[in-house]
Amino acid sequence: MELLPDAVVQYILSTINNAKDVASCNCVSKKFKDSMPYITSLYFPRSIFDNLEDGQTSDCIVMQIVSSTFQLKDLVVYCPFTSAGLASWLVFVGNSLKNLELRMDSLVDHNMVDENPSKLECINAARNLESLRLWGVLMVGAPKWDTFQKLKTLEIVGAKMEDSALAEALRATPNLTHLVLLGCEGLGTVWIELLHLEHCKLDFYGSGNCSLTLTAPKIEYLEVQGFSFIRVRETNCLKNLSVANNTGRVYMVDFGKLLALESLSIRGVQWCWDAINKMLQLASEVKHLYMKVEFTGDFGALLPFPEIDFVDFFKSHPKLKTFGIHGAMFAALCQKNSLQNVDSSFMIPCLEEVVLTVRSPLNAEQKMNTLESLVKFGKTLKKMKIKILRMKSSHSGADDFFEEICRFRYMNPKLISIE
């Protein structure tokens, strides 16, 4: 290392980002110490300050390291800190900082509620941020932010917030292309209008009865969980869509034309049949489809699915390449009447992979008909995986049904596998 030019040493050491390693390098030699200000990324792990001596604080140590840098671009702080500490750091690096990630701990430390200014307000000093990631956020009041014109990515994981506070925060970030809100609670009505948004993932806790209205004409990837009413009208660019509700019901979906959609996943305990039917009609060009919904029914009553015509279903989705279907929805597709009068020219043109989950031996003959038809009419089929999940072995027909599936696999060993 002593024989290397200073610029080469600086370049090598600038790739170090763990704060403990940075502090250690300061003790190696003068050349190492002189190179430390050129680092562009700093990471403070959760437990880095667990054994501080009396008089030392994490705020002061972070400040000492942060203030020694020239052009810090990335700052990740998982260790505990105060709003005063955060404000002091951002005075030094706010202008150069591009990516900021903070473990806020606002949900577990109730003393932080009375901090003035709050940690959220302190972030306003980093006006040139391009990416902001926050963990454990309490946002009951709107953060006092000016507009972050350069911010492209906003991720919040584990948050309690109110509708108006989220709306105000998003108004301050009008140029987002990526938005991720995971493990959020306290919201009832969510309005999002982001004209440049391309990637959006929303996962909300609670009763599952939230409503979502999203205006994002450039959206390409959308994943939502926990909403009962979903309205996304501008979907010309949407390629990947996932809609789930693990705790509540999906009553209404209102999407625009899904002409660009390639992948669709619908999951949940209960969906209104109109919502499922509308999704399947809109997604006529989809290539990858996964369906796992246990019951239908408009309100409290859990109802089985109506008949889904096998032939009409695949004629309506001619580009389908991969198809995953689970439990009750597979049973709905297994209708003997669908296969009685099949046109001799009928075929499933693009289907390559099928994953089926079977949970009940009821209507075994119809289900076997469907399995055989997928192989018979799927001229391009390369792989079929049959998952036997929690089938009640006490049922009189369970053993016979399983034996039929095993015989079916034996007849198509290169195509079918059983889990």
C-alpha cells in the first residue's frame, strides 16, 4: 500500500462504508487517515454503539465521522439517534447527499413524539435527495417539507400514519418514479397522484377495508395489499399487477384497459365475483396469471365460485404462458359441462407451465378431466406441477383421487410432477 500513489489509495478506501471500518482506518496511518474524507458512503449498523463509554453519545460520534467527509452521497443510519443529532449531520452533508436511509424508531420510542423539530422535519435539509428510505415512522401529522424536486424513490416500512399526512408527504415529492409503503396502518382512504410513478408497492395493515385511488399514467408495476376498493384508471403502461387482501374483502376494482399487462396475480380470502370477473375480462392479453382466492360472495356470506367455462377461459386468454391456480378457483374451473362439446380445432396455443394446488378430493372426476384436458389441448405445455395441500385423508375418496393423480403422472413422467 505504501508504494501506491495517493490517488489509488484514496480510490480503494473510498469503497469502505461501514462506520466501524472507517474509524479503524483512521488509526492505521496518516495516508489512510487522509483518504477517509473521500469516502462517499457511510453505514452505521444497529448495534455499533452498544458499548459506549460514559460521556459518549451516538449523535456525537456519527457527527464526528460525517463532518470529516467532503462529498458524502449515501448515508444509512440504523443505530439510535435523536432529531437534534440528525439535524446537525444534515447541516454538513445535506447538499451533497443523494441517498438517505434511516431507522426512525418513532413507533417504539414514545419520547420522540414531542421532539421539536421532529426527525421527519429534519430531513427537509437534504434538499438534493434522490432516494429516501425510512423504517418505523410515526406520521400522524403532515411533515413540514418543502418540495423534493430530485427525489425519485421513497420507501417507508413499518409506519403509522393518517390519510392527510401521507397526502401532504406525497405532494412534496411530485417526481417520484418508485413508491413503496409496507406495513402501514391507520389509513382509510388513500389518494395518490404521481405523474411520473412507474413502480408502486402498497401493503397496508388493518381490517383490509381501505380504498385506493391512484393516478399514475406511467405506472408499469403495481402491487397492492389490504384494499377493498381499488381505482386505477390510467393503465396503458401497466405490465405487472398484483392485487391481494389477506384480512378483508375485495369489493370493487376499477382499472382502465390493461392492454400492456403481462403478469396478473389475484389473491385473498374473499373477492366479490364481479371483481374477479372484471379482472379476468380486462386481462385478456396477460401472459402470466396466478389466482388464489378461497371464496366469493358480496358481503358476509362466503360462497363457492360459479362455473368457469374451461374452453371460454382459455379462448379469452390466448397469450397465457404460465398459469397458477389454487384450491377453490381450480374447483370452479373443473366443470364437466365445459368439456362435453369441445370444438375439434380448440387448443391452448401458448401455455408452457401450469401449477395447480389441490386441497379437496370432492368432484375428483371433474378435476381429473381438467388435468387431462390441460395436457391434451396444451400443445406447447412443458411443465405441470400438482401440489397436494392439506387434503383431508379421512375423506373416503382421498386415496382414490391421489392414486388417479399418481397414475396421471406415471403416464406423463417428463411433463408432470407432484408435491
